[in-house]
Amino acid sequence: MATIYDIAAEAGVSASTVSRALKGSRLVSDDVRERVEKVARDLGFERRTVRRHRGRAILSVRLVLPHHDNPERALFYDFEQLIIGLREGLAPSSCNLICDTGGENYDPFPHKKGGDTDAFIFAFHEPDAATLATLKKRSIPVVVLNRNLSGVPCVTSDYASGMGDLVEHVITGAKDKEVKPVFIGIESANVVFRERLEGWTKALTARGLSPDHEKQVVYYENFKSIDTASVKKLASSFNALFCVNDLVATAVLAELARAGIAVPEQCQVTGFDDSPVRGLARPLLTTVKMPVHEFAFQAGRELANRIIESTPMPQCIRITGLLLPGQSTFPTP
């Protein structure tokens, strides 16, 4: 059986360079890596899987967060819970956590030196095709949080279940009152928006309230465009305002208050995510918890299994969020 020393002699490089190239190290240039990989294939080299001891392993993980043009988007999740969950999921292995910011021209390897990365986690946004292709070429494990991306391991919420819980809660709390629902979102819709809208539609349809999307789905251009006049107009036609997230719902609550519309007596309002901004909402917002800690924990556990045990990663793990009733809806029995 061919060894790394045989490959080194044939490729004209050192054995340590062969080892780095076969591990996808950034300390080796692309042309050298390709030459080493070709020689390895030609010689029939079979890489042996060497397991690391979990308690002694130190894993380098790059956490890539989304770039936000709007500062309010930083209020979507608790960053501390993201870090704690990730470290707990990787335990007992230690973790060198490298934080980065993604974006349109994100480069996962901006410079040649700087150490190896064992895994990438893209949180709350989708990496582009070029980035994924680069990481796949180097055989570096990837997990995406809060997005369901085809062909890439993901950990995300069960949005259909969460929206179903909100619909059931609002209708049950209204008792004999007719519920007139509307879904409120932002025009820059992504896969999360679409999945929440689908879950809302499915839940209402199951209750015999099939919504007309042309009339019962409202899009605002951005958070700043949520104004008193438009929200007052919505409240004149609908008495159950299902907002795509807590930020939208908090803005809607503020405008309802300015318009003198009582919540929940005249209009029930719900959000989604249990983001930090919920604590500022008055009345306290009814929402569904987006389990950021559990997202990170599951991602860390699956990555540790993949890196140390060579266990295949599941395509998508969906976690059910917890309904958190507030004072923006009627209480249920």
C-alpha cells in the first residue's frame, strides 16, 4: 500500500507537505494540493481514519455571522446563547472559535497562513455557491443555522409547527369572536419568511379559514415603513395580526398604541423568535421561541461526531420552538 512518503517522492515535496495537502490545509497552495491529490489517486493511496480523543481534541471552528445593513437586525437572536450552545455541543472537545462576517464577496480563506479550520458554521444566512464549492473541495464540514439549504447539513426551526401553535392559541383565546387574520412581513423575504407563511396558511386552512394571500398577506418595505396610518388601516379590517418576527410585531404594537387601538381587546398581535427586543414590547408579545442555544448545541454535536468519529451528518435537523404566551393575545385555558 502506498504511503505518504511514496507520494512525497513522486510529487517532489516533503512528507509533511503531503500530509497538509491531504488534510486541506491552507498552508499548501492549490496547485501543490492538486498535484499531491493526483499522485495519491494514481498510487492508490487510501487514507486511514485516525480518530481524535474527544477530551484532548482542540477543534477550530469558524462561525460566520450575517452582514447587516440595518442595525436593528442585530436584535434577532442572543449571541451569547449561540456561543454557549456551540461550546456545549462540541464538549468535551475544546474549541478555538473564530468569528467572521459573511457577505456578498465572502472569502473563507482570505490569506494562506493562519492555521487550519476544522469546520464552518453559517448562522442566520445562506453561504453562496462559490463558498460552498470551495469548502467541499477541501472536504471541510459545513453546517447552516436557521436556514434549510438543499444539499447542506442544516439545523433550523420547525416553523410550520410554531405557526400552527400561534394560530391555535389566537383562535382558542378569541373563543366565540370571529378571527380575521392577516400575515405581516418585510419585502426582503427569505426562506424563513416563506416557511412561516406556509405554516400559517396551512394552520388556518386546517381550521377552515383558508387565507386569500392577495388580501391577507401584507408586505412592508422595511421596518421604518411600518407607520401609524397603515397599521390603523389593517386593524380596521383584521383583528389578528400575525407578524413574521418579533421586530415587526414590536413596531406594529407601537403604532397600534399611537392609534389608540387596544391590544388584545381590539386586535391580537403575535411575533416569532423570542428575540431580545421582545422584553421591550408593551404589552408583552406572544411569540414562539427560536431555540438558538439548541441550534448551536446540535450543530456542535454533529460537527464533533463528523470530525472525530467520521459520522455522516444529517441533512436537516428541525427543532420545535416553544409557544410563549404574552399579553398581546387573549389567554387560553
